[in-house]
Amino acid sequence: MRVKLLYHTDLDAIKHVLAQKGVLFDADAMMDHVVYMFEIEDCSRVTTHQLVRHRAASYDQESQRFSAATREGVVTPPSIQSNEAGLKAYDEALKVIYSTYEQMVAAGVPKEDARYILPGAIKTKLVMTLNARSLMHLVWQRTALQAQWEIRELATTLHRLAQEATPELWTKIIER
Amino acid sequence: MKASLVWSSPSPERTIAVAMRRCYSTKPIEDIEVELEQKGPEYWKYLIGKALQDKSLDVLEHLVLTLMVEGAAETDVGLLTRTFPYLRATRLRSSDWLLTLNARTLVELWRDPRGKPLAEVIVMELTQRETCPILSELAFGVKVNAS
């Protein structure tokens, strides 16, 4: 998985306006006004289904209607990777799935319909834009121990990138 | 009522184009950015025009604007923030506000009689600053003269 911060709000520009109006900087109030746009690449569709449940955000994701799926683009969970019998079954099923997908596309089935056979493990790419308040909620929920490993990895990376970009908004420890 | 731009997403219109290409491309983001730089603003205009025509306004959500708005009544700001969830407001003093919204919300404000007065002052500010001339022309019918 690869996560890249494409842009974030310039906090100094906001501070300048606050100073003009004689208003003290309040990190909590400013969380509605600071936004981040991220590119997320090569995480599974299983995880992006979890991600888009955080509705106060904007998403645009690589479409399976128009781009062809490839066998190389799947995520293998560590619990399967480390389980010999599980991994064998997983690999065999993926071979059947992709072979069926390719046969259907070759036979003239539109990609948007052939994709119904594709696995949740398939890798995807998307852009996500959200404000600091929504991101903090996402990080709070998805770095919890109960969260699944892949979205925890994603949320941890999002947290790190946002904290590096705008440290003043992320000074509070996220309490559970 | 008066609006002053505080901050906008960098390369505002290319950002919309990036979001749109993300849906149709399997390439890494850097390749999409290079492709969009090479093809230039005419291509971004084509993509934004297509998004507006197809009513695929979600791609506009990645262009975010923060403005200081002076002379807006609390009742009006309250109504609009309740109606448009991606419009965020913080009072600075009396009738002066810090507002953050995305370009989709701006289009929706423009099309709604309750939001039009606010949208008009924001679009006027964006036009004067030439922040997003392609969007100003295509979504709001405002032609920005190249200086």
C-alpha cells in the first residue's frame, strides 16, 4: 500500500486572517477548515469499502467498469500468507476467478459486468479529500485494536502524514 | 456581503482533473499529474465540462476554498450550514465568518435561491483573483479575461 498527501490547507493563511480580526487560534475550531487530499494506492477493495463508510469525506476511485483487472493486483492478508493450506486454497481460487474474468472479457462480456466475479482482495487506487475533524474521527476509529489490520495500517499512515503536515492540530493524544 | 479568499487547493482545476482521471486510469498518481501537465488547461477544461455535463459533481469536491466572508447574518449562515453539509463556518466577530467549502457546494449554492447571494460574492472574488477561470466560465458563466 502506498499513501501520499497531495495537498493540505496552509494553516498560516488561516492564522493570518484570525490575527487580522483579533481572534485567538483555536485548534478545535480550525479542524473544520483544514483539509487534506490523499492518494491511496494498492490497498484492497475490502478496505476501501470500510473506508468509504466515513461519509464526511470526498472519494474518487479507480473504476472497474472501464479498467481491466490484472492477476498481479491482489492483497494477501498476513493470516493467509502464513497459513500453508490457506494460501494454497486462496491462490487456487484466485486463479479460477481471474481465468473466468479473462474468459468473459475475451468472449465479449463488458468489463463492468465481468467484474462481478472479481475478489474483494483486488488492489485499487483512489483519492480522498476530507477535513481534519473527519480525519481525526477516522483515525480514532480505525487505529483501534478491534479494527482490521489493513485499514489500521492505512489509518496509521494517514495520521502520520497529517500530523507531519499540520502538527498544531494533532497535539492532543487520541483518547479512547 | 463581501468575500475574501484565504486559501484554495493548489492548482485548483488540475486537482479536479486529477480526481476525474483517477476514476478511469490505472496509473500511479504521479503519472496522471504528468499527463495532465503535458495536456494542459484545454484538456482540464474538457474534463471539467464533461463532469458538469454528466452531473458527476463529486470530482469538484476535491477543490476546496477557505474564505473570509464579512457582513453575513447568523441566521443565513446557520441555515446554509444546516442545508449544505460540506459548508463549514466559524464566526470571527459579529457578522464576519471564516467559511470553508468545496467547489461542488459552491455550484449547489449558486443553483439554490437561498445560497445564491453567498455564492455570488464568492464567485466574484474567485473571478477577480482568477483562482479557477475554467470553472468560473463553465459552472457560473463568468468569462475571465486572461491578463
